[in-house]
Amino acid sequence: MFWILAVTVWLTTGLWFALLNFGYIGTSVGVGMGLYTILPSKKKELGRKLAQLLVGVYMLGLLGIIAHENMQLEGFFFYILAGFYAGAVIHYMVAKIIGPVLFHRGWCSWACWTAMVLDFLPYTRNKQGRVSEKWSHLRYAHFLLSLGVVATLWYGLNYRVQPTSVSELYWLLIGNVIYFAIGITLAYVLKDNRAFCKYVCPIPVLQKFPSRFSVMKIAGDAKLCDDCDACVKMCPMDIRIPEYIKAGKRVLSTECTYCLVCVNVCAKQALYTSFRFDVGGLEILNYRASPTE
């Protein structure tokens, strides 16, 4: 899919960068998924983490630090306002706005450079579930704060973005330092590697609506499910997966990042990847105060 996109953009725009960029990302994800498929059950996560590492280092290292392109959310806003056909714009449109219609929030598990670091922290299994639902409102506040900073600088102070300039590098480095600091702190305080993703990261604000219509979601066979809840205990996003399956639905939660942990840990092989159309948005999540909510 990424190679088709790479060749299409290259042929229509003449940009060799598109061929390199999407070709590399597609190959990296393909290698990771291939390893995930052939590795034994206990080592499958290595395939996903390899894809995450290959894409994350490329996006953050080559496009960000070396090419001086602001890959943070603020960079996307700045480039849109300036009318630049920058790599960050292409990235956000493909991975976080249009892409989720095809591959759900797969970016978050297979390519995100923030999660690339957080997933190596020790709290991969969150035994207690999510804290209060109100915490997830922080991501919307973060999104509005980022948008507000950009709007204030652009319209109030007449700041103009300069592509590949050192100021773009500063935006990227400062933004990532803040992200990693908050993410690592939350992981240790809440004993949850993905706490940043659940409560603070602003990117799901862009992803959650298109992911409702994703053709790729987790499905299951209710007859094979024995209610062991292994998938719930191991799901990094605290989704109560059996309740969807028992109701004859696919996993319709927009919190799903398609890490495939649930498929891997199901001893009855009741869960699998499926491709069809339905409308998601039904959130059945595991909370600490109300485990059945």
C-alpha cells in the first residue's frame, strides 16, 4: 500500500523524496509485520518494535534532526498556514488524517517515535485499567494549546515558518523533550507505558474520527471466546475486547492502536484481523474505578 502511494505521488509530482519516504516506511512496516508473523508467540512483539524503531528513527532523525523539518503537531499547523508542501504535511495527512480510514490507528503502535521509547519502559501490562475518563480530556486541551500557540505567533506576532531552518530544529527538539519527559513521568507514576497516549497526546484528536470508518479492525468468534479476559489484561489501551465480540461486533473502539497484542495472547485463537466496513466509536474501556464501564 505504501509503495503504491510512493510510486503514485512520484509519478504525479516528480518528487523523488516521495518514492524514498513512503517506500522506506512501507518496507520498514512490512519487515516488522513479516517478523511478527513468523516469530513465536512470546517474541512477536519484537517485530512490531523493529518496525516502530525503523520508522521512528527515520522520521525523527533524518527528516527532523538532519533535514530540520518540524514533525511536531505545531509544524503541521505552521506548514498548512504557510502553504508549504512539506514532509510533515504529507506525513500527517497520510498517517493521521486519511490513513486511519484504512489502517485504523496503526501509526501509534507501528511507527510512532514517542511510543518507540515508551514501549521499552517496564510497565507493558497495566493491571489496574485507566484512571478517570476525564483524564482523556487533557489530549483535547493539549491540541487546542498547540493550535493556540501557532495562531498567536502567526496572527498576533507575525511569525513565519522557515523550511529547513534551525528554528524548525529547535521546535522539534523542544517539543520532543517535553513529550518524552511527560510520557516517561506518567508511565512511572501510573505504572502504564501508554499513559501519555491515553491522556495527553494530541494526535488522537486527528485520528479518532477517521478511525471510526477504518476497514481494518479486530474481529472475533464469540463461540471460541471462553471469557478468560487475557486480551483485556494485556491490551495496552485498556479496551474490553470480549464485550464487542460477544455482541457480534468488531472492536469498534477508536482507542485501539492495532498493536495485535490481543490476537497474540488469545489462547483460543478467537481474535483475528478483518477487513470490512462498519462505523466505530463505541468505547467500552476498562477503568480503575469502574472495571465494567
